[in-house]
Amino acid sequence: MTPLGVVAGLFLFWVFLSVKVLNEYERGVIFRLGKVLPSPKGPGLIIVVWPIDRMVRVSLRTVVLDIPPQDVITRDNVTVKVNAVLYFRVMDPIRAVVQVENYLYATSQEAQTTLRSILGQAMLDGLLSERERLGAMLQEVIDQHTDPWGVKVAQVAVKAVDLPQEMQRAMAKQAESEREKRAKIIHASGELEASKQLTEAAATLQVQPMALHLRYLQTLTDIAAEKNSTIIFPIPIDWMRALLGVQEK
């Protein structure tokens, strides 16, 4: 092989090791002789000068991190297991590589610690009913700690809160009592409204005696519509008096 062929082969080998392709969502942090270059490279075709350059790929896509269930003691001394989901992305690839060894692991550990700290300050009722507010507090605190790493936390969602069996039974009894209470209140309100209507009806019938007789006949009609073989038809005293008066005349 001629010297020119050797040089050409070595050049092709160098090009093969130096040419890199980065996707649209990737950036390359370049270390040249141990020092980081001021700006990341990519996307597209880039040249990494081998062997003096070393490239670290960093993804800029949003990462969905499932925080494992954490034992949390609420402010009213109830132990629960809380599971959450963390959404974050890298905003500064250089800081994500230089300032922390593994930003994924560091963000996960920070999220777990903050989750136990923030939710431990809440009452059990607030933990169950104010998840959005607590998630916003978690997002703000975690984002403050991850900002020096070039990581932006977009959202923290409290996914599940597992209660002890004893607490579940107690809350079920409380919910049943609340439902019975509302049912009794509704029934009492109905009785009160019905009594008011009956009072108005009685006042109307008292002013118009004939209305009472018509209502009496209507009741008899309703009774006769059912399957009855015998109907006792009491005659009102007013009618008897009217008939006796006619006979006397």
C-alpha cells in the first residue's frame, strides 16, 4: 500500500470517528481537552474532532418521571403513601452535564425529598382535596433546587394517596353519616313545605265550604277507581242538615 493510500485510509477513519449526527431534540456538549466549549452543538451533522474532543448527548424532550410511593406523615399524624408524577426538561445542556453528575437521578431524589417535606405539612383532608395546590407548591420548590442544573420543572401531579385500612373504614362511616344527614335535612324540608301547602289549602277550604265537598267527591272517585267491592259512603253532616231542612219545609 502506498503512503498516499495509508493517509487516505487514516483520514477516512478519522472522519468516521469525528462525524456525528444529532436529532432535532438532541444537543451535544463538547469537551475539548477536558474543557467544555461555550455553546452546545446540534442538531444535524456536526464534527467532533477525534481524539481531542468528547461529546455528551443531552435530550431536550420533556421527561416524565414517576416518583415512587413515599411514606408521608401528615400534620394530623396520619401515615399515608403518596405517589406523584414529575414533568421536567433540560433547558441548559451545559449546566445539566457540568453542574451535576446525573441530572435524572438528582432530580428524582430531589422530588422524593421535597414530596415528603411539603406534603408532611398538610392535613389529611387538604391532601385529599387540594392536590392541585399542593402540586403547584411542589413544582415551585423542586424547580428552585433544579434551576442551577439547567433543569426546568413544568408540573408535579399527585397521582395517588393510599390510606390505611382503618382510616378508609372511618372515612366510609363519616361519608355514610353525611349522606344520612343530608337525606334527613331534605326530608324535613319537604315536610315543612308540605305543611305550608296544607295550611294554605285549609285556609282556602275554610273560606269556600263547597270546595271541601268537591274535594270529598273527588276522593270518593279515586277510591272507586281501585278494585274495591264495597265502598262506605259517609254523608257529611252539612248535607244531612240541608235534607232535614227541606223535609221540614
